[in-house]
Amino acid sequence: MNDDFLFSEDEPEEEVLNTAPPYEILIVDDDEEIHTITKMALADFKLDERPLKFHSVYSGEEAKQFLSNNTAIAMTLLDVVMETDHAGLDVARWIRQELQNRLIRIVLRTGQPGQAPEEDVIARYDIDDYKEKTELTYRKLVTLMYSCLRAYRDLNAIERNKRGLEKVINASAEVFSAQSMHALCQGILEQLVALITHSDDAMYCRTHGLTAKTRDNQEFEIIGGTGDYAQAVGQAVTQDIDWSLVTELQNLQRSVVFRIHNNDYYGLYKTTGGRQYLLVIKDVRDLSELDQNLLGLFVNNSSIAIDNLNLRETEREAQRELLYSVGEAIEKRSVDNISHHVKRSAEMAGQLLIATGATSEDAEKLKQAASVYDIGKVSVQMELAQSADALSIHDYEEIMSNVIKGHDYLSQTDTEIAQIAARIAQDIHERWDGLGFPSRKKAKAIDINARILSITSQYDALRTQRSYRDAQDTGAAIDYLTLHSGEFFDPELVGIMIDHIDAMEKIRQRYSDII
């Protein structure tokens, strides 16, 4: 290597603030001088305005330990002969086969070329190059860095595209649910920023709609993010935004507008309903006209899809409220005032089901089914109203049979919600110990939705004021569930219910009764 190059005096230059993350390089060699010379030779190397950050270890075992704890290494310069004659070869094999790291670029270096023939090593090991230390001059070292780091960069882009495509495919089957729509936006966003902009950090945001009092600087919520914003989905945008530029875009008359400012892309779409969608991509490269059109299409089409989903969600909410009203109309026949017992029991049941590991979609189905499963109670109340005397065992069983008729009513409907409600109606009076009604089902043979609803319904009933008794406090209601755990109720579900009792009480406060 040219010593004049390595040790020439540094020329004064202006300090430039570089915010681009470095490429991380691992040097594995038992010769300290190799570490020093490599770092000095590549001190000023940059690719895509990204410098290098070096890490040094001195044996194969140290390399394995370091790589096990550091997944962001772009390239390793790996000595072949260290603590053993084939230590570097063992590390290369370990990286690919055991660590399963296909992205890191591996360059083997050897001071003893006869120890492991080049052709044999290249054929047997998944490496990028195999160099003799004596031939690795400054120019060849720089060329090697360019080729390996470009390969690493492009492989990472392909990997991000792959993950994004997987999210799109997984989301497409359930595109009408809010969760899958977020996944769909996230997947498309990851593909766009990786394929078009080669950027790591991007966020896709939306407002909650305009009001008569404010048009500018509305609060934006992040609905998709990559890089630094990947963990910020669902949060408000509070920084990293040029609000003056956003205001300028908001004041333009066109529905889709964009600007590139300080290497950051801002794309804004305004819907006819007043909602706004903002795409911000940090540190973009030069965008062709085609790239700009693709980004505009994303902002336009994805926002329309999300607005359509919001409309569907509004309709689902209206349907859920209608079912709650039906359930509460049934319940009203047995209480003295307007009660939200059905709604509270259903909402708590959904919360409890999610706590068991179920999806929010399953919880939504349970909440809707819980609103109507008790339709058989209508005929029960009519019989009770006609009887002023104490009920005999025969009367009780006859009335309970009318309750079970709710299963027959509901099972005639093919919709999934009705079928869930029918199973609840069939099993809601069963007991964990097998002494319930009508089939004496035991333990987990009882439908899980029925087991859950029996707990939340009983808890809310105990906590609710009635004309014939006072409401019990939280502790007393918990004691009742605990006392009858393993008898009336599923003990595991009772435990989960108690663990989440604060969330259940918040639901009760949200839907308090009208006295």
C-alpha cells in the first residue's frame, strides 16, 4: 500500500454534518496491524454518503459471539488462519448455516494462500471474495468495498420488498378489516420506499377531518411507518415535520400535491370528505417522473380505500348499536329501569376473549352475538308475568326450556353471528362442574363464548343496582367469582378476568345505567 497516501497531511476542510447511518464493518484478524491499516485506508470511504463504522475482534470465537449480538453488520473482512488453520472458514460456514444470515457480505483474507486453495474455498463457501493479504492494495480494497456494500444495500432493499409483499398478501385476504388495512398500507409503504426512494424512514399519516375552526396544522396520526417510524403507528406526529410546508400544501387547490424539501418528500392528498393524508419520506434520492407518479398513486388510492373502510366501520358500529338496543329491550322486561347490562356484559366479554389471545375480529363477533343470544327470554318473561305464585320445579324446567328455544330461533339463520349466538344460548346455563342445564356439559366441552359471557354477565349483574338488592362493590363481586370458580365458572377465565378487572371497570363506567 502507498505510504504517502496513508500518512499524507490532512487538508483543512469544512466540517459537514452527516446524519446518514454508517455501514458497519467487522474486521476479524489476529494481527493488530491489519486492523490498523484497514481502518486508516478506509477512513474516508463513503457509499451513498454513508461512512464506515469499524468493529474489531481477534479470533473466530470472538467473531461468532459478536455476530450473535449484532445483526446490523454489513460486511466482514475475515482472516482464515487464526486460533486454528481454518478458523475463518468455520466462521463463514457458521454465519450462513447456523446464524442463517444471508445478507452480510463475507470476504476471506489469508496470509497463507496455500493453506486453503482459492477455487476450493469459493466453491464450498457462500462468500463474496477470497483475497491474499499481499494483493489487497488500497485500490483493490476500495473496489472490494464498493462491490460488497452495494450488494448488501441491494439485498436489503430486496428483503424489505419481500417483507412488504408478504404483508400485502397476508392483508389482501382480509382487506375489509381495520387491522388488515393497516397491514396493507404498511406493506405497500415498505415496498415503495425500498424500491423507489431507497430510504429507510417514512411515515404515512392522516387527519381526523376538518372542522370549521381549523384547517391548518391539524393533528396527523401515523397509520404506517418504516425505519424510525415503524414503532410509531397509531401515534400523533409531533416532530420531524416542516409544518410551514404542510400548510402550503394544504392551501393549494389540487387534491393531490407534493414537494421535495431538504431531501424529504411530502405528498398530501385531500379527500372530498375533508380528511387529509400525508406521506413523508426522509432522505430520498432523485425521483424520476415515474417515481413521483407512483407515490402520488399510492397516496391517492390508499386514502380512498381507507375512507371506504371507515364508512364500512361506521356501518358496523351502527349495526352493533342496533343489536345492543335489541338485547337491552329484551333485558328491560326483567329490570326496573333502563339498563346497559347487555352492552356492558358483551363489551367485557370481548375484552376477556382478547385477553385469552383471540383476535379483535373474534371479539367483535362475540360482542354482537352476546347482544341477541338471550332472545328466548322474551317468552320467559311472558310466562312469569302470568304466574304470581312461586315456581315449581316443573315450572322452572319448562321456562328454562323456553330460554333454550333461543338456540332454535338463532340456529335457523346462516350468518356467523347468529350461529355463535345459538351456541351461547345452548350452553350459557351449563356449569364448569357439569351440573348445569340442559345437557350437563362439563369444563371445556362448554362453548368458550358461553363460558366467557357467563362470567362477565354475572359480574356486571352483581355490580348493578336492582330494586330488590343493592349493587355489590368490586371486591365482593370478585369474591363471588372466586368462590364459584371451578363450580359455576371456568377457573382459568376467572383468573384472567380478575387480572383485567381495571379494564372491565372502565367498560362499566363508559356504559353506566340511566337512572
